[in-house]
Amino acid sequence: MDMPQPNPAIVSRKAELVERLHRVLPDRAVISDPMETRAYECDALTAYACPPLVAVLPATTEEVAGVLRICHDMGVPVVPRGSGTSLAGGALPTADCVVLGVSRMTEVLETDYDNRFIRVQTGRTNLSVTGAIEGDGFFYAPDPSSQLACAIAGNIAMNSGGAHCLKYGVTTNNLLGVRMVTMQGEVLDIGGAHLDAGGLDLLGVICGSEGQLGVVTEATLRILPKPEGARPVLIGFDSNEVAGACVSDIIRAGVLPVAIEFMDRPCIEACEAFAKAGYPMCEALLIVEVEGSPQEIAHQLRLIGDIARRHNPVELREAADADEAGRIWLGRKSAFGAMGQINDYMCLDGTIPVSQLPLVLRRIGELSGEYGLRVANVFHAGDGNMHPLILFDANTPGQLETCEALGAEILKLCVEVGGCLTGEHGVGIEKRDLMTVQYSPADLEAQMRVKDVFDPDWLLNPAKVFPLGASEARRQTPRASAA
Amino acid sequence: MLTPKDERDLAQAVADAKGPLWVQGGGTRASGRTPQGEVLSVAGLTGITLYEPGALTMVAQAGTPLAEIEAALEAEGQMLPFEPYSLGGVTGVSGDTTIGGVFATNASGARRVQVGAARDLLLGVRFVDGRGEVLRNGGRVMKNVTGYDLVKLLAGSRGALGVLTEVAFKVLPKPEAVGHVTLTGLTDAEAVQAMAAAMGSPFDVSGAVHAPAGIEEEPTTLLRVEGFADSVTYRTERLRDLLSRFGAGQIGTSVEPWQAGRALSAFSQTVRGPGGATWFVSVKPGDAPALMARIAGAHDCLYDYDWAGGRIRIHAMADQRALHDALRAEVAAIGGHATLIHAPSDLADAVPLTQPEPAPLAALSERLRAQFDPRGILNPGVMG
Ligand SMILES: Cc1cc2nc3c(=O)[nH]c(=O)nc-3n(C[C@H](O)[C@H](O)[C@H](O)COP(=O)(O)OP(=O)(O)OC[C@H]3O[C@@H](n4cnc5c(N)ncnc54)[C@H](O)[C@@H]3O)c2cc1C
Ligand SMILES: Cc1cc2nc3c(=O)[nH]c(=O)nc-3n(C[C@H](O)[C@H](O)[C@H](O)COP(=O)(O)OP(=O)(O)OC[C@H]3O[C@@H](n4cnc5c(N)ncnc54)[C@H](O)[C@@H]3O)c2cc1C
């Protein structure tokens, strides 16, 4: 994976940059010591790392605007950062950039239950948004597995999803408004506590723009009343095909579970060894969760049970109480941790039409054999969002490259069957060069023209999302190279 | 009138255009604006391209009549979740509303509060930009963050960025049963409080509307619950109990109020005939009653609340310009937007159809339009 060469002219002006940043930020908010900037050298795509020139941790929107004005003036690229949990390298710095972290901006600014929204600073973690309101019976729906660590800032930039978005939607469906600072240092308020845009839906294109259009400092989020209760059921099958067919039947039957999670055998084995959740050893496991009152839950679970039984499950286990529910989720929730224990892994997240599940799982199995690397699958089956985890050993020369090549094949397969490269993790640097598989040059050009509008100098997270070749001319704009 | 038969024809027509184009689906919108330039009809691009009920997805050509889409869904026991309704009753124009027109206006009905707006269900688009270039964004899968989300940007853009040629969207199973709790006699403020209490409950309310002029003259508040029959019974009862401080709620299972509700309540019955003007207003629900006290206090109009108060629909036969100016100013001050949906041409030609944006946002929108349509030929003036 290539990154652009750092601009020596910018690097040579580090002292001046630091001095100017100190004028708009408190001392401890400017990090320029090369030992300390290492803390910002990578995100959760740890295969790639590069300490930034400087990292800054502003505490207010005004400070963010001050930093951006200086960087704009000096032609210094800026990489916004939330908690650094991106799996796509979205927050990966270059040696000539300023990392702008919002981790000190964690306040809840307004909570309004009557109108069902919360306004927060975007450095706040996803889980602590729900934490601020759950005592009053509300929650914030999008729940990435990384929710303990990841920030609303990163969630908005990546349009993150989670296990429960089958019912509640992803970030973009739960985002009502933002305060955002452009690369030029202009503060914009977009959307608010009302619904939908009166004019063009700018909020819609900002969400998911991977930190390339502006730095989001505040967010107005839709909050929802907690359901009366929720209960998962665990269903085991002796083939992936049958499990896939069962998913499709559940959806068609009009039951709308809040989550349908799928694990294949390699994943079940790893999770079981790691978390000892008591999973049956079989080819495919589904965790289906439904919500409502006790009677409503019972009714839905009865319907799901009836459908599942038509597919001869090897296991059908309803959670009798909260403890059992916890155990059912335990294995799934520790899947990534379990994988991390046995191996290095690369987590893909292509989405496919649900109808293509059996085909895609079979092809992944074949590809895994061809490349000689194991692949475990754990994913959000209700919406076709795959998470193939390719296991490799980073210390064996060549394995990372083999892993990336296999990953690319799997993602191409997702696109071929009518799906896409990434369902929730974003493009970042990881899938940047595969964008041409999904989009024509004209389609990419249309997207880059949107960046031209918000950031004409291409200083904000410039080396992400678009193939470097496609964005090259734009990244060489006068201000970006002048410095 | 240009009537291309397929996407390629349409792209050619745009590329060849020498002046402004007036993009039209079924033409049921009829804002009242005097058309500018040549009409470009998308009605020739029809047909459902793909329908996978088990994956809850459909793909259709943009000119496909809404009625055809709904019939195909009905046959599989499914529906368009966001509940678009035809405004024929308001605009007085008959014709076939098209699926492209629905997404181009982000048209959403009562269920918006539960499942999201048209923009939330739109998964992918094909469109022709102002250069005549065919572009694609999104896809047909439920989750997709590959590149920028131009799907959301195109939803509701009313032809100003491009002409939609194909749309892919999510559908949902039709609920087995519908029930509602009806409250009568509430003031606007009480009704919005009652709707907030309902929306803040765990009973998964799928519609909350209030008609101050009521169905039979008495202010009426309707709360809808959908799902499996037993569950609907349970939830309507719980909801009625929860709302008892607002009066004795009546439980009903008839779907009629909601079928009427597609063109909702007394509003649609009264609103007929030429000469009327209609606005859709989007504000924070809690702001709505005070806003309407000021507007309706000073100007003769009919109105009702949808989306638990978050959307107000206003209709006026007279005093339209004064009402319009007051409404735009009030809404700008509290946050939100007021769209002029339909009006006699003297008003529709004189004012922006959409709420003017603060200068920095207006500048961004303007530059976006210039990127997608450098010649400024697509629906000039329709989006502010
Ligand atoms: C174990 C694990 C599990 C995960 N599970 C899920 C999951 O279930 N679903 C899911 O969707 N993702 C998941 N992720 C991915 C990741 O957590 C999400 O992408 C998350 O939203 C990133 O948030 P962050 O705050 O860590 O962002 P960062 O990693 O810091 O940054 C991510 C992107 O956001 C941009 N950005 C950051 N802050 C701002 C800002 N203020 N303004 C503008 N742009 C900004 C960055 O430039 C970068 O492009 C998982 C990751 C891990 C490690
Ligand atoms: C601003 C507005 C908001 C509305 N909101 C709602 C609502 O919330 N709920 C509801 O149920 N109904 C709403 N309606 C009414 C109605 O549902 C829509 O007007 C209807 O969908 C229009 O369908 P049509 O095919 O007749 O479009 P037309 O009346 O032909 O066109 C409507 C608008 O969309 C543009 N347009 C049409 N087709 C395309 C296309 N293929 N590509 C690009 N642009 C196109 C037109 O240029 C025009 O600006 C709204 C209408 C308008 C104008």
C-alpha cells in the first residue's frame, strides 16, 4: 500500500508550524516531540504506521478552526482523528501532516427527551452517548463492536454500523445535524433537531466522507426509547447454505429481528476456544435477536423457531434469562479478540445481496484454499454485511502481501455478485486502490468534485478513499505543494 | 417536450440541450412555477429491473409509476416503508406519480418517524448529470460506505444535480395488523406533548399525527402501532394507558384513518380547488405549537401536524404572500425549513420554493450544483 512522499518543504517548516499552533492552543494540546507523536502513528489497521509531523488535541470548535486556518495558510495536510479504531487506515498519518484529534472534546451539550435527540461533542465515545441517557430509558442505536472505544467523530466519518442496524439503521440514519469546520477554518452548522434537509442534503454527503470534507466537532443524534426487552436465540446448522436460506426465510416472514449474526465453523471454533460461551460445534451459527414485551418476544421467537425447524437445525437454543442471553452474545462479541489471540488478521467488510450468501461463502472457502490462508467468517447476515477475517502471520515475510491479495479477490467477488467493497468500515487506504472495481472513472470523478467544493486545496486527509493515481493532479494543487 | 425511451437517450438529450431543461416525472408535483425551458420527461423509462423479496430490495427505472411499484410489492405482502403519498389532492393535478419523483423530492409520509425518510431507504442511484454523463452511486445492498454517499445528496435534490434514471431501494414486509389510539379535544401544545410521550415509549409507534380542525370539527390526535396482531393489541392498550392523562383514548383497528391519512385527515377533504397554497414545514416538534399559534393567529389557514409535530402542513387560500414571508422568517429564527409545495404562479414565481439557507451553506450548495451541472440547465431556480 503506497502513501504519497512527505513534502520536504513542509517538514522543514515544522518549527514555524509548531510555534503558530502554540498561539491558538494550550501547551499540552500541541504534541511535536517525535517520541510522543508515535502515539498517533496508526489506527486499528496496524500493518501501516507513520508518525505525523505534529499532533494537536483541541478542546473547542474555535480551537479546531484556529488549527485549520494555520494549516490551510501553510499548506499542511490535516488528518482528523477520533479514537483511532478505524480498520481501513482512515486515520493513518503522513510524515508531513498534522493529526487533529478530537479526543478531548467529550461533553454532552444538550439532552432533549421530548424531541428525542442528544447533542454531543464528537470526541465522545459511542457507548458513553448511550451511557448518558440509558438511566432515563433511552439509547443511541448504532452500535459498532468497537463502541467502548470509538468516537462519534469516527462513526460519522465512516458512517459506521453495528449488530443492531438491521432494525435501527446505520449512523447516517440516526444523525440529525453537525457542527463542522472546513479546511479554511469556517464553522458550519448543518441540520439540527428537525428532520431532513430543506435544500440539498449536505449532511447526507458529509456522513461517510472519511474526514475529507471537514472536521466535525459537534453532532445532534437521534435517540430512541429502549425496548421493553430483548432476547437472542442461537441456531446451529450443518451447512452455510441452509443457514443462509434460513436468514432469507426469516426476513420474508415479516419478523423483523434487530440483529441476525452469522458465524462459520472457523469462527465458532476460535470464539469457543477464547470465550467458552458453550457454542455447539457445527458449520454455521445464527444469533437472532428480537425485541419487545415478554409476550411479543415469545411470539417472534416461536415464528423464528418454526422457520428454523423447517431447515433441520442441529441446535436451537433460546435464552431463558439475561444470563443465557449474555452467553449467547459473548462468543460473537469476542470474535475479533479471539482471532487476534491466535493470529494476525485482516478484517474485510464487503456487503453482498443476502441471496448470494451461500455462493459467496463457498467461493471464499475455495479462495482461502488457493491462497493458503485461513478465513473465518462472522457477519451481519440480515443485511449481507460480510466480515471475512483472513488469518496470517505478520512475521512471515510475504504473508501480509498474500493476505492483501486474497482480501482483494474476496472484495472483487462481493462487487461481482452485486455488492460493494465496504459496508461499514470505510475505504481509507485499505480499499482505496480497489475503488475502480466498483466505480467507473466518471463515478469517481463525480465524488472527487464534491471534495473540490469543500476542500479545493485537497489538504484534508488527502491520500485516502480515491486511488492515488486518480487524485494525484488534485493533490498537487498550488497550496498543497506551495509550502 | 423531450421523451427519451432509455437512459442513453436521456443522457444524449441532456448533452445536446441548448438551454434549460424542466425535469419531470409524473408531473404531479406542480409547484405552480412557470416552467422554464424544455420539458424533459423521465416517464418513458419504466419497469422494475429487479425485485428480491427475500433480500427486501427492489430496483426500478425512475419513470416507473408508483402505482406499479406498489402493486408489485403488494403481491409479495411488502410495502414502501416510508409511505409516500400523492399530492394530487393538494395540487389538483392528476397523473402518475413516479418512483423517481418520489426520491427526487424525498417524499415521506407518517412512517418517517419510525423507519426514516425516502432518503434513508434509497440504496443506490443511476443518474445523468448536467453534462449528460451517466453516473452511478451506492448499489443495491443495505449497507454500503464505499466512497461518498451521493445517494443521499441526490435524494431530495429535485433534479437540480442530475436526472435520476434508476433507483434501488429497501422495502419491508407489510405489518400483519394495524391499530391506533385516538385522542380528541387536545390543544396543539397538549397534542404535541402526547405525541412526544408516545414516541418516547417503547411501544414502537409508527405514526403520530394531529389535526387541530379534526375529522368532525373536533381536534383529533392519532397514534399508530403496527405489527403482529397480538402485539398490536398489547401495545395500543399500553399506549392508551400511558396517555390517560391526555384523556380517554379510543382504540381502533380500522385502517381507514390511515388510508385517508395518506392524504391525511380533514386537510385533504377541505383542500380542493384552485388557488390554494401549501407549505410543508420541518421543525423540532416542541417548537411547532408556538410557531403555529403565531402563524395561524395572524393568517387565515388550515394546518395539521405529522411526524409527532416535526412536520406541519399548512394550506391557505388567501393572504398567501404575507403568510409565506412570516413563516420563512419564523422558521429561520427557530431552526428548520419551510418548503413551498404548491401555490398559484404569482407566488410560486416570486419566492424561492425552498427555505433560503445561511450564506455559507447556500454557497456550498451553489458550488455543488455548479460541479454537477456546470451549464446550470437542470431545473434552474427550483432549489433556491
Ligand atoms: C475491534 C473492532 C471492531 C469494530 N467493529 C465495528 C463495527 O461493528 N461496525 C463498524 O462500522 N465499525 C467497526 N469498527 C471500525 C471502527 O471502530 C469504526 O470505523 C469507528 O467509527 C472509527 O471511529 P474512531 O473514532 O476510532 O475513528 P478514527 O479511527 O480515529 O478515524 C476514522 C476516520 O474518521 C475520520 N475522523 C475522525 N475524527 C473526525 C472528525 N472529527 N471529523 C471528520 N473526520 C474525522 C478520520 O480521518 C478517519 O478517516 C471496529 C473496529 C475495531 C478495532
Ligand atoms: C418539495 C416536495 C416535497 C414533497 N414531500 C412529500 C412528502 O414528504 N410526502 C409525500 O408523500 N409527498 C411529498 N411530495 C409529493 C409527491 O410525493 C411528489 O411530488 C411526487 O413523488 C412527485 O412525483 P412525480 O413523478 O409526479 O414528480 P414531478 O411532479 O414530475 O416532479 C417532482 C420534482 O422532482 C423532480 N423529478 C421528477 N422525476 C425526477 C427524476 N427522475 N430525476 C430527477 N428529478 C426528478 C422534478 O423536476 C420536480 O422538481 C412532495 C413534493 C414536493 C415537490
